[in-house]
Amino acid sequence: MEHHNRRSGCAQRSLTCVRMPGRQECQVAPAGRNLTYSYSGEILCFCPGPVFGSNIQEQADRFRCPRVAPACDAGVRWESQRAAFSITMKEIMSTKDISAIPRRGYFFVVLAALLWAVSGSAGKFLFNHGVSPFEVVQMRVTIASVLLFFFLLPRARRLLSIARRDIPYFLVLGVVGMAMVQFTYFFTISKIQVAAAILLEYLAPTFIAIHAVVFARERLTAVTVIAVVGATLGCYLVVGAYNLDLFAMNRLGILSGLASAVAFAWYSVHGERGMRRYHPWTVLFYALFFAALFWNAAYPPLRAFMRPYSAVEWLWILYIGIFGTLIPFGCYFEGINLIRSTRASITATLEPILAGLFAFLFLGESLAGLQIIGGLLVIGSVVLLQLRQEYDNLTPALIRSGRN
């Protein structure tokens, strides 16, 4: 495995090329990320760009494969010891079976969906016992942020370190992303049925796909489009939305549900953006931290914790904080780190399937034929994504390439 350094027009930074047998296609990663090229079946080139606020689309247009190929020509001096930027191919190839990378990404997101599937019912239980959505959200993000802080402090203190210039980014991610995702979802559940709330929230993959095409100028593959449509339709059938009269439901609840989808999509896309410079757990901690600050400022500080809860209510509160927030959002970010936000959000539509399966196995609820068909549609969409890996294997390297 060899590296070379060559100055290029890519934001006046170095271009790194490595010999990597087995790759036959010439491919450019989507705009909005660091770029990767390969040609001649054995040369892979990385062109790192600034992480925040850069016009990477312009770079992509300038360095399409045929144009960048001469930069990695055999006549260029090769260096075997150092790479042109912080990430090296040694890190990329550190996994013995590189094809296991996307599989691990899907596993993390499925685990997140499983935990979220139960948290919705837990939230509904608390609402029925007089706990408001404001109180649930305040306790949820406060518990999760405090626990994550004390977990990271003795084990990985470096993950708590961020640059001052990035504080505004984390502030916006925490308030507009995390805080709004939490509140709009639980507020929707308090106003309309859980099934309708889940259906509305899982319009998020559609919004992420729209963002990718309109704003990031990415070209979605036919496989991804089919998966988005299949997962959305499957989710519609799984939650039994064909039996719901959405227009007769609480309008504020419907608007809140749509807002939860937009917030979830925004949080996923901009969370991925932060992971180009920071570890997923760093991004998660500061998103939770600023969300907790926001809700303890918007609602009397720690007021939600002062109520006299029963032992069962405390159990569900702790579940929502730990297994409904901290762990699943951590798994979701780990998934994004491996398979990107579009695929992660599509995979997360397994949540209603897992919720229905949980109710069928443990609560004795029945499943209609259309619900089973919907479940198969969602599962089929996720499997389709896994079968067509495209550039998944290099996603972790591309996302991490800007980290210090």
C-alpha cells in the first residue's frame, strides 16, 4: 500500500492517492463530503476539503475522475510513510473484513430502532399519568447528558474537547436538532395516536433525500429512491395508517408530527456534518448538553424532577433517559458514521415494525395482513440497501477525514 503527496487545486491542500486492488469503478463521493476517486482498478485518490462552510460541489465539478487521474499518474513521486492529511489508509483498512463496516452500521441503527420502539409507549404511559411533554423532554435530555458526561470523563476525556469556533454549531445542533426532535415527537404523541406520530416522524428519510438532491446536489441512485419509497409505504401499512383519519385528528398534533420529521432529518444531516471533525459520541454529548440547557431554561430548571413519581413512573423515566435517548441516539450516530444519514434514516423505519412485533409477542396484540406486508416492505428496503453497498465501505474514512 503506497501513498503520494501532490499539491492540487483542491482548496490548496494535498491530494492523497493509494494503491487499493479490487476497486474497478471511477466514482466521486457526493458533494458536501470529502471526495474520493478511483481509476485503473487500483488507484484510490482522496481530496480533502474544509469541513465547515466550503463549496465542495465546486471542487467535485473540478476534479471529476478523468481530470484527476493524471494527478495520480505513475510518474508522480510515491511516498510510503506518510499521508497527506490526518487519516491514513492504515485506519481505513484496520478492519480485517472491510465489508463488515456497513453491516455494523446497519446493526447499530436497528438496535436504536428497537430501543426507540419501546420508548414511545413509555412516553404515552407517562402522559396518561399526568406528566407533560415538557417534563418528559426535560428529564430525558438532562438524564442522558449527565450520564454521558460522567461516562466519558474518566474513560475518554479527549472526546469532551471541542474547538471554540465549533460551539455555535453544537448549540444549533442541540437546540434546533436534538431539543426539537425530542419535544415535537412527544408532543405529537400527547395529541394524536402513537401510530400516526410514528408515521409522520418517519417521513424524515424523504426530507433527507430531498435535502441531498436540492441542497447538497447529490445524485441519488435508483436503489436509494426505491428504498425511501418502499420504507415510507411500508411504514404507512405497518402503523395501520389506512385506518386513521388524519384530517380528523388534532391539527396541532399533525403539524407537530411533520415538524418532528423535519427536525429528525435536519438533526441527522447536520449530525453527520459534525462527525467529519468529531467522534460520534462527542457530537451526541454536546447535542444533548445544549438541548438540556435549552429545556432547563425554557422550563423551570429541573422542575420535572421535583414531582412525586411512583416507582413504576421512575422506572419508565429512567428507561426513556437511558434506553430511549442516550443509547439509541448513540447507536444512531454510530450508524450514520458508517452508512451515512440517508441510509441510517431509512433503516430506522424498522422502529414501527419492531414496536408491532413487541406488542404481538408480549402484549397479545394481533397483526393484520397489510401490516405484515408493510413490515416486509420496510425490511426489503433495508436489505436492498445492504445488497447495493456502493461506497459504504469507505464511508467511515470519508466522514472522519477532517478530524484532528
